[in-house]
Amino acid sequence: MAVLPTLWLRYTLYVGDLHPETTEADLETVFSMIGPLDSFGIRRDVVSGKSLCYGFVSFFCISHALKALEFLNHTTLRGKPMRIMWWQRDIVLIKSGIGNVFVKNLPPSVTSVQLESLFSKYGIILSCKVAEENGKSKCFGFVQFETHNSAISAISSLHGAVFEGKKLYVSIFKKKEERMMDLFNEQKFTNVYVKNFGYNMTEELLREMFSVYGNINRAVIMRDEEGNSRGFGFVNFDFDEDARKAVEVINGQVIGSKKLYVGRAQKKAERERLLRIIRYHTHEGMC
């Protein structure tokens, strides 16, 4: 029997992964077999009117909504398995990604139903899906738990576990932009960017400040045409671990009235990519 999650809106279900040609009449036909419907619809693009491939179904009775969730989730409509969950209008919760688990290295034969069965013992599942392309599994999927604790419990138990001959990789899901941020942070580097120091800073003082953390092969302050400091420069270490330690310790230190910024030196293309990521996250947080 399906379990009612703590957060729910009336008796309304989200119905996702719909075929682009699925209509409101299709939803009515399928879901009205469970019980009388209060309302239903498919979300469409406001300009083109094309389906966004998800919709909602609202029942008068909670028992009918529970029954639809239990018996219709992952069943096919116009040749595509529906993904059904409780309709959630809390946009903050949706965007937070709380409880969202990423699973890869799945056996090709594993379905969304089997994936949900595997993870269901760890908590209430709001949504579960094996990614497909042209009807074939891409051998990875997603499980959305109601709580973060359930997700952590599933990861602790199933990461590295062997399922039908495959060793599973299970982790907290991260958006592409977050993965790119992690990649930036994980890359090895020896060249450190330093800015916001006083105009009396010299190469000798810069080298002295950073040489505590490792051997330095170059320290340079960028200057204008007249030879005046532009307030930033670079320190190049021999080893990555020394550069990382310097960034960790010195970044944010106050010298005089100046708060130093110390970070991995990046090429122009890297900086532009990172700026786009930051802008994306800032925009997302404002929505």
C-alpha cells in the first residue's frame, strides 16, 4: 500500500514523463478508472502551446489518489511509462534537491519499478526513474526521497553493493552546474592568484608571505605602464598541495586595511565558464 508523504497538496498527483502527444482526455480516461476526478490538466508552453510533458490529476478522495499512485506509477500511456508523485508546489523544496539520489552502473534490464523496490526500504519515495533513450535503459537513474536522512541511509547501504552482477554507484544527486564547480575545485594547480593587497606590496614580500607553505619558483606583481602595482599578482609553487594549503590559509586574511583574496589562477576561458555557472546559480536562487 502506498504511503502518504508528509508534504502533499490536497489529493493532487504530479504525472511526468508523458508522451508529447498525450492529451487531457488521455489522463481523464486512465485516472478516472480509479475514481472521480476533481481536476486534471497538462502543462503547456505559454507561447507555442506544446506540451511540457507533465501534468496533474486531482481526486476528490485521498484513497483514490493513493490507489492511483500505487497502481498507475510506471505504467505506460501512449507507449511511455508515467512517473507519478505527489504534487509539490513548494518551489524552495523542489529546487533544493533534498533527498535526491543518483544511481549509476545499473544492469540494462532494471526498470523503474525494480529500482523503486530496491530503494523503498530506506524511506518514503516521492519519485523514481531509470533514464532511458529510445526505450532502452541508459544504466543510471534517480530516486527522490521525502527526507535527506532517507537518502543518506540508502547511500550508506547501497553504494558499492552488487545488484544483479553490477556494483552500484549511489550518491547525492548534483546538477550539472554543481558538478562543474566540483571539477573546478578538484583540478590540480600550482599557480595562485592574489589580489586586493596594498600598493606597497613587493615581489619580495609576496614571496616571503607564501614561501611558508612550500617552495616558490616565481612571484610576480602586475604593474601598469608606469611601474605602479595594480593590486594583484601571481605566486607559482612547485607542488599542488603547497598551493592548496596557501589558498586555504591566506585567503581572507587582513593585511592593513585590505582583505586578501587568494585562489587558483584560472585561464580566461575557465573564468568565463565559472562566471556563467555563478550567474546561473544566482538567477536560480532568485526564482
